[in-house]
Amino acid sequence: MKKKFLAILMALVMALSLAACTTASGGGDNSSNEDSSGGGDTSAAGDADTSGGSETKDIKDIVVGVSIGTTTEERWNREIEMFRQYAADKGFDLLVQDAGNDTTKQVSQCENLINQGIDVLICQPLDGEAAAPVVSAAHDAGIKVISYDRFIMNADLDYYITFDTYTVGKVQAEMIVEQAPKGNYIWLLGAPEDNNAHIIEEAQTDVLQPLIDSGDIKIVTQQWCKGWSPTEALQHTENALTTASNDVQGVVCSNDGTAGGAIQALAAQGLAGSVPIGGQDADIAACQRILEGTQYGTVYKPLAPLNQAACELAVAIATGADEKNGVDSSLGSWTTYNNNFKDVDAFNVAVEKITKDNLYDIVIKRDAFHTVEEVYANIPQDQWPAE
């Protein structure tokens, strides 16, 4: 009995000692240590930190930054209003900066947006190369970057929202070849600092080069138009017409602005309307020229789905939702583009060829992109389409 009693006593002493050690090491009731530990489930917080998961946020608490490189082209003012309307409808804050066609200013403005604590940055870069540091600065602040319509190059870019740029260039060249399969061509490229212009050049080359090689087409001049400048397009066209003694059968342009400059030069020589020319963007002035017959066609890029896709992706990122699935799949399709640093997840929105035959049905009636009053302003009202 004495041995049994001693064994029980020893077991009791060991149990009391173990309990004392546990209390000294911080075990037991966590509620007593809540103030010093920061409260809550500390193990869950540790798991969140190591996994890199994003914190969920209510949409009304997010701030989205938008940097637009220039508003000199009609479409960018329209898109800024689309961004603002979406933010107003959804109830989140939107900060918009316009760089005024100044690359250095755009980088500075993006850094300012980052310092203001935005949750995500949408950037339409003036210069895809020069905008690369913006991505690094944003990432240092834990902010993701969406490149909008124009590609940020040589950077660890998160996403790219764009139109099918290759198809833009392909359609531009094809519409002129259809109208003038042989002859002398003026070939006006876009802004050399814009990666989209290089993709367009590649697509146009794929269409034109076989005809150049066969001798059906001769290129009188091939020139870049820095900043998509209509003035440069005007000057290049004037020089080409002089070189060719006005013997030109087609003009391939890369957007409606450069087409407008080229048409001005053609008009001065009495050639506007007799030489097919195209563009892209379906600007009001371009649509008016199409109806009047001085511009053959344009490539219509529906801005609404592009803008909506960017907004939906930005909100998904900022709220911590499933990012790519946050974009309505009916707006376009996901693919990847390489920006010389990596393959970037990109969302493509389709484009459409517009001529006089379908301008009203698509641009005005279907999408309400422009109004009848805007597009038909120079046409006698008795020739307007019936609403």
C-alpha cells in the first residue's frame, strides 16, 4: 500500500510541474494574451501572410487609378467618361490623370496615383517602353497594373486589355487591296513608340508583301507618323504625291487621324474620293468622310466592351475576387501576348470592318457609338436613314 501511495504521489507532482511549465510558456487561455498578441486567430493570420492571399474588400471601399496618355484623339475623352460612369454606377472611387501627350509627365502622374493609395492602376501608356518603371513602382506598393489598349513593354505586367490589333492591321490593308489590287501605294504607319503600331505594321505587311513581291503593288513611300500625327501624315502624303507625280492608286493608313491628314493632301491635288484609304477608330470625322466618299472605310473598335472589361478586371483585383473570371466572357476572349519580359494574360475584344454599306447599322443603330445627327451632319437631311 505504501508503494502504491508513493507512486500516486509522484504522478501528481509530475502533472503539477508540467502544468506550471505550460503556463509559463504562454499556453492555456489565449484570451488573457489578446492585447499583447494583437487579438484574433494568430495561426490564421500567419497562414494568410505565408500564402500571399489577397484581402477581400467591399467595392465601395476601393480606389482605382486611371492614367490616360493623351486626349487629343476623340476616343480617349469618350473612354474617360465611360470609366467615370462605371465607377459612379458601382459606387467606388476613381482617380483619373491625363498626361497631355507627355511621356515623362505620365510616369510622374502614375507615381502620384500610387502614392495616393490606389488599389489597382489602369494605364494607357503613351510610350510602352517608358512606362515600364511604373509597373515596378506599383508592385513595390503592392498594386497590380492593367495595361489598357496599348502594351507596356519589358515589365512584369499583370494584365493587358486590348483589341485584336493584328486583325486591325490586316483589315486595313485588305480593304485597300480589294479596291485597288494593283498600282502605286502610299503606306502610312502609326506611332513608332506605340507597340500596337508595330503589330499593325506586321499585319499590313502580311497582306501587302506578296503583292509587292509579285510586282502588282509598288510602295511609293512607307513612313511612321510619330504620335499618330495627322500633320506628319499630311506631309508624308504630300511628298509621296510629288514623288509619284500624283500617280497613286491606294493609301494604307493606320488610324483615322493619319487618314484625315492624308486625305487633306489628296484633296489638294483633286484626288480625294478617287484613291481608296482606310483607318481605324470610327471617329466622327472619319464616319463623315466615309459617307461623303473621301474615305473608303475604317476598322471599328467597340469601346464599350473594352472599357467594361478593364473596369470589371480592376474591380475583381481590388476586391480580392477571382480576377480573370471577373470579366464577362461575352465581351471577348483571354489569350497571352509577350512584352519582351513575359507572356502577359491579355483580354482581346473583336473589331469590325466599316464601310458606307454597314456604318449606320453597326455604329449608329446597333451600338449607338455615334448619333445620326453627328455622322450625317454634312449630308442633306432628306438623305438620312429612316430611324
